[in-house]
Amino acid sequence: MSTTVTYTAVLEVSEDSVLFLSGLLHAERLRRGTRKGRRAMGTYKQAVLVLRWFLEDARMAALARDNAVALSTAYEYRDEGIAVLAARRPSLHGALLAAKAAGHSHVIVDGTLIHTDRISTPAPPAGWICGGAASTAITAGTSRLSPPRTDGHCGPPTCDPAASTT
């Protein structure tokens, strides 16, 4: 026999974050012309659902059950929340301009796959890169890459091989 246990939980997120996302969801509902009382959940509860999915990696079945909505409705609400957040994201150009205006000399762009075709670019002579000629096998890179670390000093081709090339 299976029984359930009801419990109270706390979501580790600021109230401002929930209100911000709730406001975005409300604006989207106004834009779509959604009438009051036509949705199973208000925008505040929907914002909490979306943030629980992001922050706690909560299962969609649990989110649906906790909010007394169908699983398909929980997915729709989650996807709508992601869409309104994605619409607010700055472009790369805008983010770089904002970082420059804030006085940052460097930024770390995290997680974007950047297409590159290193095969068509001639490699520098073997003596110019620590450990030998440039690799031409990489056809895509990620902006998570950091400069290669080496055990020794870069210089002549006889230097130590790189400890990490990613």
C-alpha cells in the first residue's frame, strides 16, 4: 500500500526573482489576450514552478502533482516561462557593450558553441606552437575553453608538451 506525505519546502530564490518572472508571464498573457480565469495557475505560481525546475531540477511529474495540473500543462507552463526569459536575453553585442560600459576589461562567455573551420586556415610553423604543429582536427570549439596550460615555458619546439589542451 502506497501512502503520500505532504511537506513544506523553501525555494532558495529571492522574492524579487519570482516577482520579476511573474511580471514577464503576466505581460505575455496580456500580449496574447488571455482572459482572467482561463488558466489553471496564476503567474506567481507558474513562476515558482519554472524556478523550481531551473534551480532544483525538479521532475515535471512532481511539479504537475504539486500544482494539481496535468503533466502536459506543467510542460506548457515551463516552456512558456523559458520563452519569456529567453526573449529578455541580451544579444552578444549588447552584453559586450554593457560589460565595457561597466569597466570590465575581460568577459567569460559561457557555454556557446562557436562554429570554426580550422582545417581551411593554414597552421603556423611547427616551432611557433608549444609541442609541435597546430591541430587541424578541431572543427568546433566552445567559449568555455581557457588558454592551454603548460608544464614548462612555451618557446622552442623542444618545450614540455601541454598538460591540458582544452
